[in-house]
Amino acid sequence: MKEIACKLLVIGAGPGGYVCAIRAGQLGIDTVIVEMAKPGGTCLNIGCIPSKALIHAADDFHGAVAMAAGRNAMGIGAENPAIDLAKTVAWKDGITGRLTMGVSGLLKKAGVKIVVGRAKFRDGKTVAVETETGQQVIRAENVVIATGSAPVELPALPFGGKVISSTGALSLTEVPGRLAIVGAGYIGLELGIAFAKLGSKVTIVEALDRILPLYDAQLTQPVARRLSALGAEVLLGTKVRGMSATGEALLAETGDGEEKRISADKVLVTVGRRPVTEGWGRQELELDMDGRFLRIDEQCRTSMRGIYAIGDVTGEPMLAHRAMAQGEMVAEIVSGKRRNWDKRAIPAVCFTDPEIVSVGLSPDEARAGGRETKVGQFPFTANGRAMTLSSEEGFVRVVARADNHLVLGIQAVGTGVSELSAAFSLAVEMGARLEDIAGTIHAHPTLSEAFAEASMKALGHALHV
Ligand code: FAD
């Protein structure tokens, strides 16, 4: 048994943990990080990056199919487009491989010691890791729990065989002819739209009466229309019961009690993610919980002195950039700096077609808070760049206080709007007013002009609509 001591021990090398460890190393803190799988966690290996790679490949293929069918207004043609999904997966694995190697390199460059294995607390200051070469005991002044999240499994549809999670969907080497998806949240819809573009007959089953419940209906309507245009069927208010006895079909029941039998080659279950709060010795500690998550304060401190928690294990929104922001902050706090962060400015981006972005409050949320608001909305039909991209669906919407024009929230739906999220977050984080955005010169022709125009509209003088 080997023993080491350090000032900071990070458990889990996902975006939360690895960013925390890199920043701590940069600050000269003696840091150890333990990871039982691959550096980069869910996000780099089986989440954000591989899903966006698949979405990009699906977009290219779908565009080529449209060209081959003569459905291309620009006059571009193509013949017999084909996709070899095994090659697509190999290409995607190449990207994740480069990124995870990059993370290992950055950790080493920052002087962080990497220990490979499963970490388990013995007490609040001691963690034992089962490594390939035996047990390693690590004593630490401070510990950061960054164990992330895992897909929720439905008792009626356990993973295995044709029932797959997002991880399985991202490794398929053949496009399933019929793909049933359970859950119309962002992961299910991002993957569902990608597979519909790759040629699968997609059926989405959702227990609620709407898709993407985190966003308002105005933002999700263009996505619903796109799903329909791609031939995907969406069964709302429908609960899954399990697989048929032969395993050929997914069984479900609508709100009216009508039985549905959905023949499927694969059943993708995306009904949410659960925080990983087991498997690392939580029972040895006295950590307060906040429902299913670890309870933390504004500085990510748990209820035990010297133990912090960050990322998906600490609550919603379960997003990589939230985990990273928390990780960076905790490293700085451990180094003695005073740090805080502004939760209001966390962007939520849904990489569906079209994409959706939301930062801060929606008009309904702002009104529910009792505020008088000014709302400006500018459509991409009036934006030159959107026309040149053949993507005129969608809009940018700005929500501001009526009295002093302080921007409370910004939302957009449209092709490529994920890249506008940086400007939206900056505006909310810096406390911009409508006049600041309207008065900023936005490059022409860009989609971002719709942001300035939406702000002008809220002020009552949009130029191009
Ligand atoms: P994770 O990334 O889950 O990392 C936790 C790490 O801890 C894992 O590597 C795990 O092996 C390790 N670990 C756990 N227990 C132990 C232990 N006992 N000992 C050692 N190691 C341990 N987010 C976005 O912001 N944008 C997106 O576009 C996006 N797309 C997504 C698409 C999909 C398909 C999925 C599944 C998720 C997506 N997410 C996205 C969510 C994002 O991946 C997570 O929010 C993010 O990875 C959370 O980071 P984390 O550091 O908290 O945990």
C-alpha cells in the first residue's frame, strides 16, 4: 500500500474536475486527480463532443441527400451520397482521443499528479484508490467531489440488447432502420434529429405534453416543425410500458389509454441523468443532500469542512460549462482567493435543428418575478446572413426591465445560434442595458445583427423590420 499527501485532491476528471485540477496546478497548489475511466469525463468521451461530431456528420449527409434529390436551391448537385457510420464513429473517436490526450497533457503541464482508479473515501481527509498496481492512499487537506452523472435507467427498459443509452447511440456502427427514443429532452432530440437525418425512421415517446420542457413553446416550435419535416413522429403525453414479449416493439400508452406498439431496431432511453452519489464512499462522510444532489453553498462547499463538490453531482443545470466554472472557482478559493460566480449568466444551448439558446430569464419568468418588462424579438427572415445560409427560421429575443432597460434574459432559436451564446452571456453577466446592445456596432452580414435589432425593437425602433 502506497501513501501520498497533497493539498488538493480532485475525484473525477470530467470538465469540472480536470479544470479544477489544472487551475489549482497553475496556482502552485500541490494537486492530485483521480479518474477511474478516461480524462475528460462524460463530456469529452460520451457526451458533448461526440454528440456534436455525430450531429455535424448527420447534417453533411442530410445536405448531400437533399442535393442528390435535387432539393437544393443553390444549384448544387450530388450523386448517390452514402455514409459509413463505422468510419464516422472512428472519426469521432479520433477527436475525443485527441481531446482526452490534450487534457492529460494539460494536467501534467500544470504539475498535477494523475492517479488512475476508483476513489473511495475512508474519512473526510483520506481516500483510497484501487489502482492496477495496488491500493494507493491519498491524504488531502481539501477534497473536491466531481463524480458527475450517469444516464437514468428505466426499470421497464433496462439497458442491454436493443435498449441503449446515449453512450450506446454514439457508438452505433450502423444506422438503425427504426429508432424509438424515450424522452424528448435535449439529449434525445439532438440524437433523434441526427439519426433522422442519417435515415432512421425516428419515433419519440414523451410522457409530458411538450418537447424540451426547459424552454418556452415559442422557442421549441421550430424544432417540433423540423422533426415533423424530417418524418419523425413525436408521441406526447405517452408513457412507455416496456418491450413486447418478443422484444420486437416498444409498448406505450397514450394519455387516453390507447396502446401504442412501436416497432424498433433500437430503443434509445434519454429520460435524464442521475448524479453519481454512490460508489465513492459517501456513507463514510456526513454530507447533506439537496434532493438527489450533494448540497453545496455559493462557493461549492459541502456541509463538511474541506470538502467541495462541483458539476453534475451538485445539481441543475447539468452542463459542462457550469462544471468548469465551478471547478475554476474552487481551485482559486483553495488558493486563498475570494471568488464567486454569476449563475444568472449560464447559457443553456440545445444543439437541435434549429439550435436553441437561452441565457437568464424568459419573458414569462421575468413577469413571474413581478417585473415590468420590455421584450424585443427580431426574426431571422429579416436578417441577410440568415438568408445566405438558407436558414431563415427563428429569432432573437431580448427581455429587459421596463424601468432601467437592464437586460434580464436573451433567447434565440435558429441555425448556428449556439455561437451567439457568448454575446448573450456577456451581456447578462456585465449587466448590459438595451442601449448598450443596440449601440454596439455588429458586423454585417452576421446573425448577431438580430441581437442588436431585437434590443432596438425593445426600445421601439428596430431598423430592419
Ligand atoms: P462528468 O463529466 O460526468 O465526469 C465525472 C468523472 O468522474 C467521470 O470521468 C467518472 O469516470 C469519474 N468518477 C466518478 N466516480 C469516480 C470515482 N469514485 N473515482 C474516480 N473517478 C470517478 N453539456 C454541455 O454543456 N453541452 C453539451 O452540448 C452537452 N451535451 C451532452 C450530450 C450528451 C449525450 C451527454 C450525455 C451529456 C451532455 N452534456 C452537455 C452534459 C455534460 O457532459 C456534463 O454536464 C458534464 O460532463 C459534467 O461534468 P462533470 O465534471 O460534473 O462530470
